[in-house]
Amino acid sequence: MSNVIKHEYLGQLLSVPFENKPSAALARCMPLSSDNDFTVFANLPCSDAPVLINFIEHYQILNELVLLANELWPQELTILIRISMPGGMRLPASLLANNVLLMQDIQPEVEKLTGKVTHLLTIDDNFIRYQLEQGHNKISINLHSLANNQHVNFSKFIAKLEHFNIGAK
Amino acid sequence: MSVLTVKAIAFQPLKQRLFSQTPSSDTSFEWLSTLLVQQTNSITSMLSDHEQLKIKRHFLCSTMIDLPFTTGDISWSKVSAMLNASGENQADTFINAYECASWGFSLRHYLQHDQQGTPRFLLVSIIDANIFDLEFWRYNENWHESGFGITTVLLEVNGTITDELLTQCASTHNSMAEFATVIRRHATNKKDVTLAMPFFPEHIQQMFNKLLVNQTCLPDLHTDWGHCFGSDPWLSILNHCQENPVLKEQEFLACSLALNGYFSIAQVKVTPQTQFILQEVKGHE
């Protein structure tokens, strides 16, 4: 749609997000019992990217990003976030709010909502939180906006990522 | 009366073990996609061409299908392509973050962006299938026996939603009791509403029965079906209305609770025209 202005950012989790802070060992594996369970797990694909983050830290980053987005765009903001399950723990309230939708793949919703809502913010990360998860610790953040003066706000939003050791690709 | 009318509910039961030997995720999803497409088509084919045009969305929800996606064994875009190769109105967005309550949160999302005043339809499917035949999913201490299947619900939205849909998260760690209490408070001001609760083992049923002593609840079908995740309330309504044909409009509160405390409660209307389809079980054993 011609009247939609898109702001894009592609980044990478460069190291642990909260340096010099202890990180709880939250990675769990579902209990395996039958021969089939072991065969399945032995054959699942896996990533060679490092595990730099746990569930709490991942949700903490998403929570802080959503709270900041709500401050920067207090009206008419819709946020789409890719969340890969299992979630490991209860999601923070900000992610359960009614201007947020969490899903496995955000693309279908992006196509439906671009140009339909004033500000559409998408957070699409592949941060690996435990050994079996697939991904390369990348993050893609886009804003599709019907308003044409969002560059400063988008830059403020992206600046926050440095706090978590996320750098531009 | 609720502005959410159930036009149809279909349930495709699946066996614990789907295949004699666990195939690739591609093959598993080809098989499951075919079943979901058939189920969707069996519902949409009952609508006139004009009514079919009113279908605005189709969400696919799940609680326990995550491993094939998380590990990169298959992608949602691939599954979506399988589904949408088979015609109109197939599911295009996959939501499992809210676990058993995912159907309610997807409905909330649709209603949030729904700008239309005219009656419109939406489809929500719920799929839970033990694709890798893992023991963990057959039986779990939290809900005992699991039940697997594919549910599709066709809803008509006719009017403006007021308090028909509740999507929340427990604020305590005793989410079972909190869930029952929220339902009790929510149902207090509603006349002639029957509760369709999730299926749980005896000890949890007893807690629900005690906390909801003044409400009318459909029977818990855990003994028959196991815990069927987000499908439970819809299977409960389907089962009840097949056994007791609907002669006049009835209202139900469809209630689902996720292990992490998210819950969805929807007040829906069933009419004598609502279609209920219980399909033959599929799978290996």
C-alpha cells in the first residue's frame, strides 16, 4: 500500500543480554521414556548457534520493548511478536495485552494488517533459549505506519536494543 | 443474548498413535493438513455462496504442537501452503503461545480489528496431535490422559461484542481455583447460561464442582476423551447438543484454561440450525 511507510531493522544478539548478572538455568528437556522418545530426539535437527539467553531474559527483553513501544506510540499501536513454544513460564502481562498478538510466524498477520492499522510494530526474533531450538539469534523489527513522521520514534525504539547486547547486522 | 453464534462445530478424534512408524514431519503435516482441509470444507460446504463470502478469518490454534516448529523440522509457511493449496477459507495463522486458551486470544485479535457492522463469520480450528508419539503427551501428571483431535468451530459475529469474550491470565499460582472463581463471577449476571468446562481428572473436577456449585455445567468427559486441550469446551457442547437436540436457542460459556494460567471464556449461542459433526476416529492405534 503506497501510504504505508516501513521502517526496518535487522539485528543480532551479540552476547549474553545482561552482562555480569547471574542467569538461571531454566532450559528443560521433556522427560523421555520410551525407545521411540529417544529415537525422535536423536533425530531432531538442531542449530549450531550459541545459546545466549534463557526464557526469563527473553521475556524480559520483549516486555521492555513492548512497554517502550506503548510509550512511544500510545495510541493505535498493534504489535505482532513471534514466539516459539514451549514458553517455559508464564508470559509477562504486557505481552498478553489486547494490542499484542503472539504467534509462530508473523508473516500472515503482517500481510493482513499492514495499512489497516495506524502503527504496526513487528518483533521477529530467533533467539535460542535452549539446545533444541532452531535459529541464529537474529532479530528483525519493522514498523509499518500510516503516519509519516515516525523516524525519530523508531530510532528511539531501536536504540533500546543496545542495552541487551543486540547490534545491527 | 450473545452476539456470537455457533454455526457449526466439528471434531475429528485422533488416536494416541497416528502412524505405525513415525514419518517425517512433512509427511505427518501432509496427513493432518488433509484432515483439517476436509473438516473445514465439510463445514463451509453447508453454507451458501453468499454466506461463504462472509468468512473473514481462519485461525489454527494448538497447545502441544510446537516441537516440529521450534526445532526447525518444519515451518509454518510450509504447512500453510499445504492447507491453502486446497481452496478457500483454509487456516493461515498458527497460534499456540496461549496454549489451551489460544482460540480465545485469536478471537480477541480478530474482534479488535473488526471494523464491519454486518454479520460475518470466522473459523477457528484447534489441532492437537501426538505427531512424534511421545510418552509425555500421552499422559501427564497435570491432566492425566491426553485426548487428541482436530476441532473446527464456525462462529457468526452479529453485532457489537460487549462482555461475550474474556481473555485473561491468572494473577495467582493457583490458576485452577482462580479460573473457576472468575467463571463464577462472570456467570453470576448471566441467565440460563450453561458452562462448558475443560476436561480434567477427578480431583480437579471436584474442585470445579465445589466452586461452581450454583452454576449449571455440562458433564466432564475426561473419562471418555481424556484432556483434549483447547478443544474440550467445544467437544463438550457438541456432545451435549448431539445427545439433546437443540429445540430453541441456548447459551453456553466455553471455558479453557492453559497450564501457565491464561484463560479464555466465550459466551456463545447455539441454535436449532447449528450443525454438529462428530467424525470417525483416525490414526493407527
